[in-house]
Amino acid sequence: MVLEIRFSNFFSIKDEVILDFRAGNIRSANAKALAVNIFSFQKSQVLKTIAIYGANASGKSNIIKAIRFCHAMVFESHNHNLNTTYNFQPFKFDQYPDKLSTYFVRFVIDDIEYEYSFSLTRQQILTENLYFYPKGRIKEIFTRDELKGSTKKQKYTFGDVIKRPMDVAENTSEKTLFISRASQMDRDFAKDIFGFFHNNFILDYLGFGASAIENLTNRNKQQLIEALKIADSDIVDVEIKVLKKPGKAFHADLTKHTVREGDIVEEYLQIKTFHHKNPDVTFNLLTEESQGTIKIFFFMLTLLDVIKNNKVLLIDEIEDSLHPKIIEYIFNLFRAGARAQLLCTTHNTKFLDLTKFRKDQIYFANKTQDGATDLYSLYDYSDFRDTMDVEKAYLQGRFDAVPILNDTPEMLKNLIDG
């Protein structure tokens, strides 16, 4: 599970923003009725879902993009060479291109809390730190500061967790995260951390290899079909055949920060669907089904894995090609799960409803006057009562994160006549 994410100076994010999955102390009747929206960890309550709202160009997607980039650094930076320039842009104004970009994540593996952070420019990693709380008290695993000296012994300090850590440090360049290199050098503890980022924090609804899709489908086939039926699909069966094994797992394209199902899957898989009207007639999922059906298929396939195994899922614009009832069904799946978590962006104001979401589950992204993305929660508005209409207040601009339009008849006529 993830408890908290902080980052600064990535894309349109200028100063540090915070996504806090630790539930606030809300005692309202609505919040008490939404007990299924949270779960317990030690003495705290943790949110299952956070939804981010905001106008176009407010930076919602950049929040997801920054997290995807930072997590991809963990499981890919061991491949970087000395000529690598990192694939992100710092905030472009106010001398921020010359400042460090920072990332911090608080997460849990096997009921033990960890804190991991790093800072970097587009050319090199400057700092990296990992701590954990094995008995409720903080303990150092390692720290790294490339500015502390010229030797690895000056740059690194270690606790007693990782075996032969200096061997790893000597093989870690300024382009590579230590945790990434340590995992590749078969250090057990580092592999656990690496595994969390690589296997438990899913960067998009397509984040695994063709053979994994086949295994997931076979293992969850009946549940997948039932989920498709609930999502108003008349598909009654699916059949998957692996055409060839991919060289590595599929992940979101870190250059464009996007992913398309057909571009990635069709070379490796043959996916057939069968419909209620005539179960003997086969359809090619990727070429003969609608984009909505294709997306539902991969969504459901991913969601069953995420929710059954208590993983974390990131989705940008969750409503893309999907009906609002399907989105509500997805939110309900997370409510029904034990510890699975979802972070998504959306424009659908239907879910701005305090009988469905707690105040601390609703975030707003807003572009400030200097072009930076600000991020804040409805929970920050202490004067906003649970009996108020969130959707109406949002559309009226109460929380600032809406587009400002001049659509008077005169302005529209001037635009058309131009």
C-alpha cells in the first residue's frame, strides 16, 4: 500500500505537492457511512481511492506523469549509461530548470512502513535515501549524497540491512538509483523494494507481459466474464493464445507517457471473444470490438489482479471511452476490496458526492498565475460541510479548479466572424 507521495519540480509542478492516502479525522455521518472507502493499517486509516479534478491544462496529467516517471526510474535506471538524459522536464520558469527535482514516497510492504526519496537533475541523481520502521521506530537502510565528497565512502552511509552495500555503491553511477542497482546485484532486501515499485504499483491499466495476461485470464476467467457482464457487455467467453513471448513486460511508454492496447498486444496475443447471440462465432477483440469494450476488457483484467493482490493502480482520465456507470462500478470494486488502492484523474463531476466519497478522497489541481500546478484536497476546506453540494460548488468555481470561459453571445459571434 502507499501512504503518502510528495514531489516537486516535475513538468508543471513547481513547489512540493502532496498526495496523502492517510485518512483525515472526519466524524460526519456521511464519512461514517463510507467505512468501505478506507481500511486500517496499524493505528491509522488509509484511503482506498483518490480522485483528482481540475480544468484542462491544470496539470492533473502531469501529476500522474511525474509518479510514473519516478517509479520507472526505480526499475529501469540500472540500464542507464553515462550519456543518459532523463526523460522529464523541470518547471520551466523562475530558474527552476536549474533546481533539483524531488520525489518522496511512504509505502508499506508486509505491514512494515518505508520512506524512500531521491532528487535529481535531468543529467544526474544527487541524493537517495531509504528508511523503514521495523519495530515502529525509524531505522536507516542507506543514504546517498553525491555532493558530500569524491569517494563512495564519503557519499554513502549504510545501516545493517543490505549485504556488502559498498560493492553495490561502487557499481552505481550518478545516472543510476542505488536501489535499482542493488536489486540487479541480487540483494534480497533491495529486491523487495524493487518488486513493490515494479509489481505492486501499476502505472496504467496495461502493465504486464503477454504470458502474464494469459495466466491472469485463465486464473480469473470466470470472474473476468462476470465482470464484463456486469459492465453491460454481452461477451460470454474469451479465448487467449500467446503468439510469441515478449522480451520484457509491457509498461506505459515512458517517452510519450501513453499506452495503446492494440499497438502493444496484437503482436504477441490473439484474443477472441464470443457473444451471447451466437457463441459459435468468434470476434477478434482488438480489431472487431469497440474501443470501449477493448478498454473494459483490459481494465477488468487489470482490476481483478490489482484488487485481489492489494496493489496500487494509477489511471489518468479514468472516464476515457467508459460510461459513468462503468466508472462507478470500478470505484465499487475498490470499495469491495481489502487494501487495493486507486489514484485517478477525472472530469466527471457525478462523483463529487459526499455520500460516495469522503472529503479527503477528493483533490483539485489548479494552475496558478505563474503557470504552476497547485494540488489540494477538499479536506483542506474546513468550512465546507458534508451537507453542501460539492458538484455545484465545484462548477461555480468555489475550489478554483475549473476552466474560466468567456462564452457570451457577443464573444462567440466575434470568434466565428473573426
